[in-house]
Amino acid sequence: MKPLKIISTGAYVPERVVTNDDLSEIVDTSDAWIRERTGIRERRIASDDECTSILAARALEDACRHAELDPQDLDAIIVGTSTPDAIFPSTACWLQRELGLSGIPAFDVMAGCSGFLYALEVASGLLAGQTARRVGVVGAECMSRVVDWTDRRTCVLFGDAAGAAIIEAGDGSSGVLSSNWGSDGTLADILCVPAGGTREPATEQTVANRRHFVHMEGSRVFIHAVKAMSRSVRKALDDAGLSGEAVDVFIPHQANIRIMEATRERTGIPADRVYSVLERYGNISAASVPVAIHEARQAGVLRDGAILALTAFGTGLTWAGAVLRV
Ligand code: UT7
């Protein structure tokens, strides 16, 4: 076991709630379709003066408050996001600026919806190597800025939020029992924002062609998501020598209730172990796992000593899975 203690968690969701009925006023959709095909009832949308680093800063502050720490007490900050404030500098540096911090290393991990689990993997390596003693790990997304609000196939799916965890090596009674991660760049184009980077720089034409918005081949992504997440959880359980039954709380990435359920079925984890925030927040990408962990802790569902299984899948394609004793 790699020693790791989640000493606190935090979350931030914007105030504005957008329901499925609200969306049916701007695109040709319905509450019934969205609920049946995705399990989503509503999502939060950032205000004009909020961007990813602001959501991230609020979530990290919340985690610090729960630990009775000052953000200055952290040794490093890692932000998992695919909706950065800007191409550069990193969203983690914008977050530092928002919190008035300087000195400690702050950087982003870009792994789409797998961003938080990738960041956690990096952070646990920093702890194991004694490069850091206490790391703030954040998953934050402002998806509303990159979805095409005229495209019903994607705009109904996503939401804005941030979740954070403060981790230390701990006393050895908790940690990562096993973890795995992977990616497949050959499928980079089935879920991407095509323009705005160096591959396809911004021009009037790219804007006119709406190439700065999310492009997703939904059903292909669906199939890969189920395969990759169920495989990574099964591997993590096998490597930890545990059965699905041994899992107390299962938090898969929350993109679609059908993906979550098909993934769970293939892992042998009982249905009552799943903790979901999907219905209220939609697909909040890298924020989904940490927000769900935070809410599960707050609700008393995730207690010290529990076996927690996590998995995520996203653009890249990327995936990750982990089993922890918390
Ligand atoms: O976070 C990781 C990345 N994202 C995901 O994991 C998402 C993966 N994909 C999905 O969750 C699902 O593929 C979707 C929810 C995006 C779509 O569900 P689906 O069951 O795969 O539907 P579909 O794309 O096959 O579309 C079925 C029908 C189509 O109409 P026709 O061609 O059969 O007449 C769509 O045009 O549903 C139509 N449709 C809609 N109808 C009402 C698509 N979006 C909507 C909508 N409202 N919002």
C-alpha cells in the first residue's frame, strides 16, 4: 500500500441552477429525453465573473477550512482540468494568484475527466518520493464556456464545478492499495475542442465553424468509457486482492447514469455502494470524482477506514482506476 491520507476535502458549485426544462427552451430537447438517456436533472453554470481557477480556488479554500489549514500550508498544488483559464499560464497558477499565494509549485494535469485521478497519482508519487508533505489536489471545470449551446447532443450533458482534496502521507493506516492509469491518443479526435490551440489556431473561420466548442462522438465515447472504466476498476481490485463485494463506496466518473451502471455491473460491486452527484450537477468532468468524494464524506457515507474504489475516463482518451483505504 502507498501511504496516503485524505486529510480533508472541499467543493464549490456555482449558484446558478439550469434545469432540463430551461434547456428545452434553447435547444430541441426535453426533460424526459435527458433524464432517460443520461440521468441528469439539472446542472450548475458559472457566473460571468467565474472561471475555472476561481471555482478551483473556492474548492481548495473549502478543503483548507475543513482541515483548519491556510492554503499557505500546502507544499504543492495540482489542478486537473481540461477547461483551463488560458492556454498559459496554468490554471493552478491563476488559482495561486486568486489566493494570493506564491512560492510553492503549482501546475496543471490535462487528462480530461480523468484529471483528478491523474493528479492524485502524481501527488501520491510526490508524497512517496518525499518531494512534498502536503498536496492540494483539485479537479475543476468550467465546461459551460466550451460547449456549443446550439448543439443538443452535448450542451445538455455538462456542468461547472470544482472539488479538492488535501493529502498527506499519513501514519500508514490509510493509502492507495492499488492504482492504474492509461491513455490512447489514437482516439484523440472523438472527444476534443478542435481549434484554439497550436494545431488549429483561432481564426475568424474557426470561430464561424464553431470549432472552439466540444466535439464528441457520443456513442463511441460511451462504449470506450464502459470498457476502460470497468477494466481499470477490475484491475485495481485484482491488484489489491479484493472482490467487488469488499468495496464500501464506489465513485466512478459521472458522465451518464447508463455508463456508470454498465461499468459497475462489470466489476461485481453491489449497486448500493455507488455514490452519485450526476443528477444534480451533470457531467462536471475532472470535478466529478472529488465533488462526489467530498459530498460522500459530508453525508457520512465515506468514513475513515472504508474501502473506496475510484475510476474515471475522458478525452485523450484517458482512464484511471484506484482502490484506497481512506
Ligand atoms: O465525460 C466523458 C465523456 N463523455 C461521455 O462519457 C458521454 C458519452 N456518451 C453519452 O453519454 C451518450 O452517447 C449521449 C448521452 C451523448 C447520447 O445518448 P445516446 O443514447 O448514445 O443517443 P444517440 O447519440 O444515439 O442519439 C439518439 C437520438 C438521435 O436522434 P435520431 O438520429 O435517432 O433521430 C439524436 O439526434 O437522440 C437524439 N438526441 C437528442 N434528442 C433530444 C441527441 N441529443 C438529444 C437531446 N435531446 N439532447
